[in-house]
Amino acid sequence: MKSDKENIKIDGIDKKILRFLMTDARKPVLEIARKIGISGAAIHQRLRKLENSGLIAGSKFVINPKVLGYSTMAYVGIYLEKAMSNPVAVKALEQIPEVLECHYTTGNWSILIKVLCRDNEHLMQVLNNKIQQIDGVSRTETFISLDQQIERQITI
Amino acid sequence: MKSDKENIKIDGIDKKILRFLMTDARKPVLEIARKIGISGAAIHQRLRKLENSGLIAGSKFVINPKVLGYSTMAYVGIYLEKAMSNPVAVKALEQIPEVLECHYTTGNWSILIKVLCRDNEHLMQVLNNKIQQIDGVSRTETFISLDQQIERQITI
DNA sequence: GGTGAAAGAGGCGCAAC
DNA sequence: GTTGCGCCTCTTTCACC
């Protein structure tokens, strides 16, 4: 099982297969086969190729957090003290379940994170009691997402 | 098929099922059944309940964009002119495939977007030739993500 | 690269407890 | 809410084109 991360060639059929599965990971291979007019076995071969290439990183059920009462999303820019190493801060952030993403960024901040909370009060608690308590965090800037209007993956 | 978005009760078994499927949408229901010690039919019933509640929003194959040569991710804060309405700008942003997310935010900017490009030159072209060309966009601030260190969904 | 067939496994609904 | 059963579909591999 070798991995040709550089030499991957994707043709139109691969793209069609991926577009189906990117929007519904449980769509049966045979159903895709019927829709694009080739055999199920051919799709299997192509999927194996795409998996081995590393292009397919996995599959996920997507959860709607609002149903669980989580409706406040925010981005928080974090300033770290000079002495603070990024990996230590990231380790601390991993322990906070409300932190969904963490980026090491250029620009004003050292770190940009995405957090998901139940409401503004919960967000305030996470900022004051969890993030600000991390050793080396000097200051934060918070941007609340009032509405996420686009959410998609790379266009294949 | 009614939808009880407010009255959803998730017990420990539901959580276990969801945790399996959130990391591998194609994991067979019967395999999960064996691991947590109940019948496959019981899992089917619970999944139907969870789907009807709206908690399960769908499933996705996750693509690794680096294999396709996309390795520059950035966040861009966009300032809109006062006269500019947010929905018109969002419509324009939807037409740009490099834009993966778009948030209507509080704080300095009107809009915060996530963009994925092949490299810095590609990012520059997207900024100059696509985003800055949108009617009503006055200024942008770009934060390149040197490394995404956390990426996950809500903890169930 | 592609196909078709065949064996085994899983999906999914139903009746009963 | 759970179970066992049954039918049907899908998965996966194989030899072959």
C-alpha cells in the first residue's frame, strides 16, 4: 500500500465519486455506480486508489450543535507572551472541549481559535476561567459569529 | 416524521453511537452494536430518533486538500462600506470557490472568511482579483494559518 | 483501465416481549 | 426500549476482458 501524495491524478469520474461521497458518506457505492454509469467494482478500485493516495482523509457524521443548545460560535485571537512557546499553549487549549479549531497564525496574534459555547455567558466563562488562565496568555480579542453563512470543503 | 429540536434527550448509549460515527461515518452499525453490547436493530431505532431530532445533520467524506496542492489557509477580515448589505457580499463570496467559510461577525470587521489556496501567490490573486473586486469591500486584513493544530467537532 | 458474478455481511423493517 | 428474525441490498473479491 504505497502512498503517492505527489503523483495523484484525479479524472472526471473520480471527481464525480468524490462529490457524491463528500455530501453523503453513507451513499452506497452501487447507487453511485448506477448514477454515473460504471460498475460497482470500478468504483471500489478508484476509491482504493484515492484512499492510498491520502486524498480521502476519512469520513464523519456531522452533528448540529444547536440541537444540543450550543449556538454561540466565536473566534478568539490570542496574544502569547514572548517567552511562551506555542506548543505548550496548544496543549492547554486541547484540554478545553469548547475549542474546536486552533491555528498558529501570522499577524497580530500568536494563535487564532474557534470556540463553540451554549450562549454568551458560557463564552464569557470559557474566556475568563479557561483561556485567560492558561500560562503565557496575555490578552485576547473575541469576535462572535452572529451567523455562519458559508460552510464547505474544497471544490473538487 | 416530527422534529423535536428542543426535547432531544441523549443518553450514554446514544453518545457512544455518535462518537463512533463522528469519527468514521461508514462504520457498520452491526460492528458498533457488538462493541457496545446491544442489537443492531436497537442502534437503527436510536439513529432514526437522532436523525428526526435534527441532531445528525448529515455525513461527509473528508478530503485532504494538501494532496491536491492546496496548502495555504488563511483567515481574512473584511470591512464593508456602510451602504453595503451583508447578503449581497455573501452572494459574491459564494461564487469564489477558495472561500470555505463565511461568518457575519461582531467586532472590527463585517465579515470573517476562511480561504484555502495553493500557495501565497494564489492567495494574493484571490485577494486582489476576487475579494477586493467585490462591490462594497473597502479593506481586508489577512491572517495566514501556518499550522492548524486542532480540528474537531463538539464533544459529545 | 473496465466488467460481471458469487459469497458473505450489513441494512432495515416487523412482530413480540 | 429491546430483541430475534427475515428479506433484500450492498460490499468485496475474483477471474476475465
